[in-house]
Amino acid sequence: MEYKTVTVEKKRFGIARIISLFIGIFTMLAAVLLFITIIGILPGLGLSFLSLPFFAVALGGARYECPNCGFNKNFVTTGKVNDSCRRCKQNIAVDWIQPHKKKRANVPH
């Protein structure tokens, strides 16, 4: 199988990802504190699994459409350079581009 290429726009590290990262760190620290006590091992285990989705949101990523079969529900995490389609298993090289900056309108003061 040969590689096909898809271009994906890199998401900015915005306020939602920062808040998600802090919530993930806070819940993981609370889980570590619960792990220390014998009674809190099971709640600490549950809390550590609860913090994983927050870290996944903070990691970020993008959706893309497979150039081979057109399946548009593929997801790649930020920084990955290759992926495979979930439907046709085609190897896909990922080119990341920087996001476009929003231009402000020149409004007289």
C-alpha cells in the first residue's frame, strides 16, 4: 500500500484546552492523594480514569476525510505525522499547517 497525503489545520491552544488541562491535572493530583490512603484506592482509581478525557481534550487533534474512500470521521491527534483510515485501513501521511489568524477590521476610534 502506498501513502496518500492529507493536509490538516493545527488547532490553536485556546482557553478551553488550557482549562481542560488544569482540570485533568487537578483530578489526577486528587486521585494520587486518594491512592495514598487504603480506603481511597478504589475512588482514586475511578478519579484517575475520570481525568483521562480531560487530558485527551487538552492534547487536541483534528478530523480529516480519507482521500481513498471518502470516510470523513477519521481523527488524528496533534503532532502525529501518519495515520490510517478507520474504514479502508489506507496509510495516510498528515501535513500540519498553521491556523489562519483572524484579521480585525480597521475601525476608526
